Amino acid sequence: MSASAVGYWVGDSLGRVLGPLQLQAFRELIASGRLKTAVRASRDGTNWVALQDLPEVRDLFTTAAPTPSVESQQAERLRNQLRGLLHLPPHEVFGLKPQASLDEFRIAFFRMAKRFSPEHLSPDLHPELRKVSVEIFDFLSRRIREAETLFLQGATQPPAPPPPRLDMAGALPTAPLPLSGSAVTARPPPVMTPQAAPARPPPVVIPPTPVPGSLTRPPPAVIPPTPVPGTLTRPVPPPAPPAAPWASSPAEAGAARAAARAA
């Protein structure tokens, strides 16, 4: 089996392991400068030796090591990416939705910032790559602090008051609500004046009904007015006596009137 078909593993001083990879993949990673921290290698992922003890891997690190021009190009590419993120809101920087939770922001921050953290940079990293990596890490740190501040402000702000409701059982307002930009003079409440009770009509006096067989007193005679000399006056006929309450026929009524005149 050729060496190019054998899988290889590499590890760094922090305990991170990468593999299995073919030699061609290792050559590309070494040329990009991403395997500068590798210190050990293995052919099976179990038995580890130093890089110098595997000739094929040692030669790759010697011949495919990145040149300063390649690292400078990588640093410039990272700076261009950073410039495109400067004016974006936090959720777009971390590739999240606007309504994402604070935990989602923090997970995205750790995923993106881990690569550029100063603790994970190789000691022999090119100065330009180290500088731009620190700039990216600081930028991501500022954006996550902005996201945390926005969430904190949204949690501490008092809730908006509920809209007013129409109380059908309450009293009506004494004055209309003022319009914006104009003053309205309050009107005094209406005064209720007591109304006089309607006058009662006088009671109707109903004369008692005479009982048959009882005596009733005739009404007093009407005295005619004294005539004035020189004037003609028509005598006032005397009023007809009332019929006797017990008269049941016209003859009896006439006899009763004659007896009354004789008396």
C-alpha cells in the first residue's frame, strides 16, 4: 500500500486531534498554515509519535510550509471579511434570526470566536495573521455584549400599560377629553332643580242620596232683587220645588208640589 493511501492523524499540544487524512489533504492544510501547532502524528490514531519520527509527515511540514506571502494574503482576506461585518447588526454578524434567544447568540459567539481567540493562536503565527485574528475576536466580543445589553434592556423595561376600556357601568366623565394641541375648558356638572308637585284637584262633594220615606228640608227661597225706580224688570219665576223623593208617578209629584206651595 502506498503512503499516499494511508490515513494519518496529527495532534497538537492542547490535545486536539485531526484525522484520518491523506497526505494530499495534509499538504493543503500545512500550506494554509492551520497545522503549525501540530507536534505529534499517528498512522492508526492510537499509537502516537513525534512528527520527526514519521518521515513522510515530516517532509510535508518541511516542503509545504506556508511562505510569508501566503500568510499575508490570508491576513488580508480576513480583514476584508471583517470590513463587511462592521456595519451589520449583531444577529446578522452571528448568522441568526432577529428573534433569536440570548443562548443562541452566545453559542454562535463561542463557535465563531474560538478560532480567533488569543489563547488558541500558535506562538509562531505570522504577525499579520495574529493581529487580524485579535481584531476579529475583539469585534465579535463587542457584538455579543451589544446583544446582551439589548436583551437586558428589553427585560427591565416596564410593560406598556393596557389600552383604556369603556366602563358601561361607571359614571360619565364630567368634561370631554382634550384634543392634541388644544385646550378644553372643563364644564361644570349639571344641577338638578327639584320640580313642584302638581296641584291636586279639589275633592268632589257628592250629596247624600235621600232615603225613601225620610223627610228632607226644602232649599231656601230665592229673594228677587229690589227693582230700581224707572227700570223695567221681568219677575223671576219662583223655582220649582223639588219632587218628593218618594213620588213614583207624575200625579203624586204634582200633589206634593201643591202641598208645598200651600204650606
